[in-house]
Amino acid sequence: MTDKKPTKKELEMQQQLNELTADLQRTRADFENYRKRVDGEKQFARESGQASAILRLLPVIDNIERAIAYTPAELKDNKWAQSVAGLVKNLEKSLESLNLKRIDAAPGTVFDPEVHEAIQFDEDATGDQEVIAEELQAGYKLGDMVIRHAMVKVTKR
């Protein structure tokens, strides 16, 4: 066996090979970062479109719920009135399948400014904890993102 020293040309070729390998690794890393960024942008665009469409439907749901709440007593047992009430339940189930959830704003629930918007405040109430006295308009979350805050009346207890 002979110990042969690499020639100057072989050293230059090895250095060039190392540089090209490093360039290829950087290009692969850049492409992977690009792919991840594009995937994130696609997901954001999809969620934004979904939220926009749902926001257009929420006033319809609100109006149907108001109509049901003010159904005259003589129509409570009417089949047609009951089927209209069933529309809201069907629509809510469909929206739940899109990962839309109603924000809990039942009376007695602790007020959370992250998901509730205080429209009225009971000035005469005493206590140290702010709680919801009444839900004035339903709020909704799409996944973990609030797309409409629940409008509520707040009191203290």
C-alpha cells in the first residue's frame, strides 16, 4: 500500500464537491421551509373562507331563534312551528360538523372578555365576580378562533 497524497486538482474537486453538497442541503432546507409556509397559507385561506361563509349564516340563525323565542302560545304545538324550530337544530348540527361551536354564555357563567362582549352592565349589583346575567346574542368559535363574541349583560355576585 502506498500513501499517496491527493493532488491539487483532487483537492479542488473535493472542495467543489463539498460546496455543491452544502448548496444542495441549503436548497432542500429552503424548499422544505417554502412547502411548510405554503401549506400554512393554504390552511389559513381555507379557514378564512369558511369563517366568512359562516359569518354570513349567523344572522339567519339569530333570526330563526328570535322567531322561535317569540312563537305565540297558541302555535307552540303547531307542527309547522315545530318544524321551523327543528331547522335551527339541523343547521347547528351541520355547522358543528364544520367545527363551529356556540360559546357558553348561560346566566351564571363567569364573564370572560376573550369570548364575551359586555353590552350592558348591572350597576346596582354587588360582589367581586363578574358573571353573565343574560345572553343578548350568541357567540361562536370556529375551532379555537372566536369568529363572533357572545354579546351579554353582566352582573356581579
